[in-house]
Amino acid sequence: MQQDYKPGEIEKKWQERWSKSRIFEAEPSEDEKFFITIPYPYLNGNLHAGHTRTFTIGDVVARYRRMLGFNVLFPMGFHVTGTPIVGLAELIQNREPQTMEVYSRFHGIPLDVLETLDTPEKIVDYFKVESEFNMRSIGYSIDWRRKFTTTDPHYKKFIEWQFNLLYDKSLIVKGSHPVKWCPHDNNPVEDHDILHGESATIVDFTFLKFKYDDVVLPCATLRPETIFGVTNLWVNPDIEHVKIKVEKDGREEFWIVSKEAYRKLTFTDRKVDFVENVPSSSIIGIKVKNPLTGAEVITLPASFVKGGNGSGIVMSVPAHAPYDYLALRDLYDRDLSEFGIDEDLRRIEFISLIKAPEFGEYPAVEAVEKFGVTDQDDPRAEEATKVVYRREFHGGVLKENTGKYAGIAVSKIKDVLTQDLIEQGIGEVFYEFSEPVVCRCGTPCVVNMVRGQWFLNYSNPEWKEKVYRCIEKMDIIPEELRLEFNNKVDWLKDKACARRKGLGTNLPFDKKWLIESLGDSTIYMSYYIMAKFFADGITPEHLTPALFDHVLLGKVTAEDAAKDSGVPVETIKQMRSDFEYWYPVDLRSSGKDLIPNHLLFFLFHHVAIFEEDKWPLAIAINGFVSLEGKKMSKSKGPLLTLKDAVDNYGADISRLYILSSAEQTQDADWKNSGIEAARKQMDRLYGFAADIVSSGASSGMKGELKLIDRWILSRLQHRIQETNDALDSIQTRHALQNSFFLLYNDVKWYQRRGGSALLYDIMDTWVRLLSPFTPHLCEEIWETMGHGEGDFVSFAAYPVYDEGLVDMSAEFAEELVSNTLADIEEIARVTKMSPKKVILYTSPAWKTEAYKVALSMQRDGNLNVGALMKSLMAVPDMKRYGKEVPAFVKKLVPDITSMNTEKIEMLADFDLNEEAILKEASGFLAAEIGCPVEVYSADAPQYDPEKKSRFAVPLRPAIYLEK
RNA sequence: GCGAGGGUAGCCAAGCUAGGUCAAAGGCGCCAGACUUAAGAUCUGGUUGCGAAGGCAUUCGUGCGUUCGAAUCGCACCCCCCGCACCA
């Protein structure tokens, strides 16, 4: 080994050797397989620190499993379908300043090269080369023969096959769905196109169609069940209303709504025609009919009604809605003759329809009183509304007057009731933003119903049921996320799977559509297994449905598939047996952003297409990476690319840093100071290894082992065990904590205590233990330790816990030594002494005896001061110390009762000769403290000028510092 | 709003699911000492306060509570972050 650690040289050397020897190209064998996949990167930029984290975790698992003896398949591909790459090509074509800046500065693309990337194809070609190069440069153990791009003609055949299959299973259906829509651009608006209202969501209101002769006054509500409690409607006299003709599903109706509502309705899946303007006065003071209960209710004027919300007409439920109650109360003493209303509004009876534990008959009234709301324009009204709504939603149950719905929880009623209302033709769904949305072009957006859209029918209960079953059987790492996965399955609705724009595969049964890019990335892990065969003259034309049916489903015979596809039957059989060998996916490891989308779809499509024995076995999740506390952005910066990290620090240092900086779902923050520290640590490891190698050390396991040798072997076992356990649950931080930092501290203590015989053996274990994390340096050390060509540490046996090497007495002995040293140093520090001599007195026999008795009594669960005294006084020798025993016992008992059982068990089984241990260590202690150290037993101290020996207790020698 | 996760010493962070070994791992930073011509690296010690004997006092978002004993359990409250879709 060279004197200085030069990551670049070492890494290049080993990457070339790995590549040349093709050790990571996996083929089926007798060994147990392990198939690990990481979501392939989307190629609208270079790989960055976030990829670095996710992929490095995957590589560590792959390398770890390989060293445990598994036959590991770790493939990689490139995702390019969808719109962003097309958008990027346009931006580059237009020389959009921010894009040019970000891609040259952060993505590190030379400007002259960047300017040539003006088509999607060129972008894909550029980044797929870069990405593979980057992944090789950080040492990922990927089988590159299996790479592909999602626009490859072969891949498109695979996707067509998959979508035909889903279509045949009726899992792809046609329907409509609401999108945020800009009327000016005549296009859906994506989040980054929004000027205001980025956080707006689409909320589904229910229209309840109150009748006035032949005209409908629709009222929008989020709580359709309150239709049972309607006492009147609200109409704002100061806004404009219109009469319109509305056609939906072949039904024609006349509605009166606000002018704004009319505009919004034209974008829904209804045919809407303007009929005439309607003066507000003509619809106030009229009697309308509740479509469900048949009750006649009056329409009243209210200022709080906004034309832009819902239909512009509001139903009033004063028992449960504070605004309604307030508005009604505000009218009690007003003269409404201008609206032609002369009846006494106090006679309107409130209708209570929800029983909630916190409330009595009229929750709205109670809340208004509690919050002291004065009128409908009082801001506290909002608060009162929220409280009533929340309490009723979570704890409320429908009352008898709701007929067949009585007893149903409010939280469960909405979907059921809405469905019933729609069937009866008295309710409709109406989508609305939770807050106003304005397009970048300045136009207010609307919710538009896109018609004739293809959907993946994820809401299908049978489909979901299978996914639940799959999740139940899977390992979800970390386990806490299992709940999250189940919640998301529950939440998932039908997903539009076709688009007009972008790269991708055409929907095979409706060619004018492109398959949406998340849908084409669900079962591609199986494609890796086939992909390597395509190099041997298999063209896309060969990839017929029969071939996929045979290879992936085992449905058609190999012979028929061969005849149909024209591929030799032997090749097809080989593909099938490869698939049988490698599938299912043992682990899919991914960033947490993919949980509610890709990973969900990954599960849905697997359970829909494959038999149960091919369902995925585990998913692991990791958090994001920020940059000096700032969120990274591919398109806006800041961004740290994988390439920059490796160029500046090297592969192993970057790996060590990203793996150790955060655990699992925690987010990692990439800091300059942190990676600099990692560099020092690698330097130190390198220096340590170089010293051992250059000293010509060899294994010391055959010679006689000293206490400290047995100690380090024992400690090593704990570190090994912790590392293995951590890696099994993909906790790379914990794994490195043990295999790198804690182990390093142990080794320091070993050397400090004069240990040297086992340095080679320690290094031998250590280098294997660290190999998954920092493989290049480990190969380098491994080689210099005498392992010849072809003997890669990447395939050496991973260290596993060896109980036979655990030596608790050695560990206790060292603990005694280090505690004693710490105590001496503390005394010296507190007293500001530099002692000329240190004398240690180990516990007298009677105290040790008392200690043992106490431990055993505690173990039997009957330790107390009285009982211990009694049992000690029965021992003849103990009587000689009759005066000292009570004081000692009094201190001892609480000490021992407060120990946990584990410690009691351990201590009770040990019999340390403290005097011998400390005498053996006295040379070490003397050197550390800088003066002679003498050790006596407190039973018969030869020298004890200050009578310190009386303080000696088991595992805690008395200490005397002499000036 | 709904769902999920989290608040630990200067910073990052372990521990909390099985309460006592927890003044609380480890790393970083900082301070001091050793080594060195010096710096860096490395090693040693310190890093809540007090302390001329290994100790004591007070800490783990806030407030109650359970317990002989709580960072760890219960209740209430405050605060932070993430996801909520047709977009990869």
C-alpha cells in the first residue's frame, strides 16, 4: 500500500478489475438467489445526492448478501417516459436562461454540449451514458448486461403485452375525472404552472337539487346528510343569478345558480346553456321543496353566501351549522317585506339530525354561545363551524329522523348517501377547489372533467384486497410504514393511465393515447431477466404476446411460444427458467417519495399479473437528501451530483458519508463539514491498515491469547452481530456506527492496552465487515494482505457472530481496568494533584461475599436490608466485621435492587480475581497516570497510611493518591 | 382538513416497542494536553453546574399523572416536517 490514501487511483483500479472479471454478472446457480432492485432513475438530469443515497443503500445490501453467500442479481435501467424530458428539450431549444444555467452549472454539462441536447432523444442518449458512467464510478455492483431504456422497442412490446393483459382482465376502464384546468390555455395545469393556489386540492361537493316548480335550485354541500335538517335556503340578494339548461346523462333540467357557478358548470361533464338572467328578488321568499324529505322550505336573504362558492345557493341547517343559525338569528327582527316575506322566522323550527357526545340538541347554537359569536360576519363564526364539523364528523351518529341511515357514523355516511342521492336523481357530484387557483397566464382556473379517459381501476375492491394480502406477507422496512402502505391502498382511487403528450408506449387498444409513465414502470423488474437475451438477435418483432405469456406466466407452452415468436425454443426455455429462478423480487429499496405512487402501483400490478408466489417479498424505504439544509431541485438548483461528490471526495468517502449520515426514513443533510470528516476517517482507516500491512503482521490466533486479545475478539463479536442485525434491517447508519466507529474505538483501546498479536486478524475481519460500504479501499487492503488475483473481498465470507469467541470475563476485567483508570483520573483532576504513587485496594473478601449473597437474594426476588443482614450474620466469618456490615448493607441493597435483571444475572455468574486483574494492569495504569501503581487486597494491605482500604467495594477498588 | 412521522445536551443523532446498567452511545464542532521546529494528521482528556477524593444537584418540547424509580408508560397542550394524485 502506498503511504497516502489516493481514492481516485484505488477506485479506478478496482472498478476496472470488477468489470473485467465480470463478477457482478449474475446467472442462476445452485446457491440461494437474492433479487434486489432500486427504482431506475428518470433521465431529465444527472444523478444527484438523492439517487446516491438510495442506490448506495441498494448496493450495500447487494454486496452484503453476496458475501453471505447469496447469488445476487442487482440490475439497473433508465426511465425516460413521460413529459419532463420533452419539456426539457423545448427549454434547451429555446435557450431558456434558468435551464441553461442550472444544467451547465449544477448538472455539470458543458455549455457547448448542452446546446446540442435539443431533442428528447438526444437528452436520453446523453444522460443514459452519463448515468451508467456515474454509477460505475461509485462502485455499484450492477449487472450492466441487463440495462434498458423505457423507450426501447423491445420494452414497448413488453408494455403493450402488459396493458393488453390488464385490459383483458377488465382492470383498465374508461371514465371521466376532474383536473385543474386553465380555460385560457385550454389545458390541464400542472403544479408548476400555477401562479396562486398551489396547495389547492379538488374537493367533491354534493349538489342537492331543491325544486321550485320545474326549476332546480342546487345547493352545494360537503355534508349531504344534513339535507335532513334543512329549514330554509340562503340566497345572496347582491349577487347575480342565471337560469341555465343543464344536460347530463341524457337528462335535461333547468337550474338557477350564481353567474360564477354557471361558468364553472360549463367545464364539468354537463352540457350547459344559458337561458336568462334571474333577478335575485324573484328567488328570495319563495318556497322550495326538499327533494329527499319533501318538506317545503323558504328561501331567505343572506350576505355570507358567495357567488363563487358552489352553486351560489346555500341550504340552511341551523341546528348544525353556526353560519346558518347566525344568519337566521340576524333576520329575526329585520323587516323582510322588501323580499315579500312577512312570516315570523322565529317559528322556523331547527331540525337536529346528528347525535354527538359533546353536544346536546343543537350543536350550532351551543358552539355560537361558547365562542361568543355575535353575527354571521364575526370571524369567530369560522372557528365555531370548524369545531362543530370536526366533533360531529368524528363522534357523530345519525339520528332516527334520517330514516334508513339512522345509527350510521357521520364519518361513514357521505359516500353511501351521495350514491343513493345520485341514483334517485336528486344529488350530483360537483368538484371545486379548496382555494382559488390561478394559472401562470393569469387566468382563474376551473375544475374540468376530462371525458373518455382510460383508467387503471385501482379502486376495484378485489384488486385492493389482493394488495392488502401482499402487503401482509411482505417485509416492510421500517415496519412502521406498513400502516402507511395500507392507508395509501385504501386511499387510492382510479388512476388515469393515458396521456396525449410525452415519450412512451401507445395504448395498444386505443393507439391515440400514450401510456402514462408511472403505469409503464410497475413490473419491469421481470424485464431485467429477459433483457440480457435480447442482445442475441432477438428483435422486437420476436416479442409476441405468446412469448411473454410463456416466460412470465408459464401459460403457453415453450413450443407454441417458439412457433409464435420465431425465437428458438431453447432460448425461450432458458428465459423461462431464469425467470423462475430469479423471481420474485426479494427487495425493492426506494426513496419515501415513491410510496403513494410507484411502489403502490408496483404492488397493484404484480398482484394483478403474477401468481402469488411471484409477489414481491420486501420493500425498504429511505429518506431524502438535502444540501446544507436546502432542498435540492433538478430544475432550479441547488443540486449536488453524484459525479461531483465522487470527483471531489472519491467513491468510498461519498458512500461512507451518505450511508452514515441518516437512518432509513430520516432525511439526510449533505454538509461540506460532514463529508470532510468522512474523508479524515477514511484516511485514518487507510493509515491503520497500511501500518499493519507494512509491519508484516500475520495471524496471531495460533499463539497464546492474552486477556486483552480475548477481550478484542469478544468485542469484535458484538460489533459483528450488531452490524449484521443492522444490515438485515437496512440500517446503514447503525451498521457503520458499529463496524466503523465503535470498532475503531475498541481497536484503539486494544493497542493502548498493549494488544498487538491479533492486529492482522482484526484487520482481516474488519476489512470484510466494511467491504459492502467502502468496497474499493477494502479490496485494496485485502489484496495487500496477501489475497491474490481473483480473490475479491467482494466475494469473501461476511463476518458473522461467533459465540465461542465471546468472553464476558475478559470484558468485565477490562471494564474494571478502564473504570479504575477513569476514577483515578477524576480524583487527580478534582484534587488537582499529580500523584507520586497510586495505591489500589481491592474489595475485602467479606464484602465480596456479602455482594454475592445480595445478588443471589435479588435474583430470588427477596432482597431487603433486614433479610440480607440476617443471612449475613449467620455466616461465622462475617461476625468479625459486625460493626461495618450494617453500613455496607444499607448502601448495597438499593444499589442492587435498582439494577436490571440482565445485569444481576451477569454479575451473579462471575467471579473476578480483581487483585490479579489490577496487578496485571498496573504497568499500564502506571504508564497512563505517570507514576507507580501498587495493588493490595483490602483484606491485608501492606501499605495504607490513610486507611483508604476501608472504601473498597466489589468492582470498585479503593484508591489512594500519594503526593 | 385528512393521513403519517417527529421534538434528546453547541450541531447531527442513539435510546424510548420490553421503565432502573442514562448526565444519557457515536460522530461533528469547540477547549486543553501529548507528539512535532511549526502546522496538519494522530493520540489523550474535557465539553449542564458545583466540587481539594471517585461525589452531589439539575436536565431529555410544556404541564399534570402512574411508579420505590420515567428520556422511556398515561392524559392534556405547544411546535416542526412530509404526503394528499394523474406529476415523475
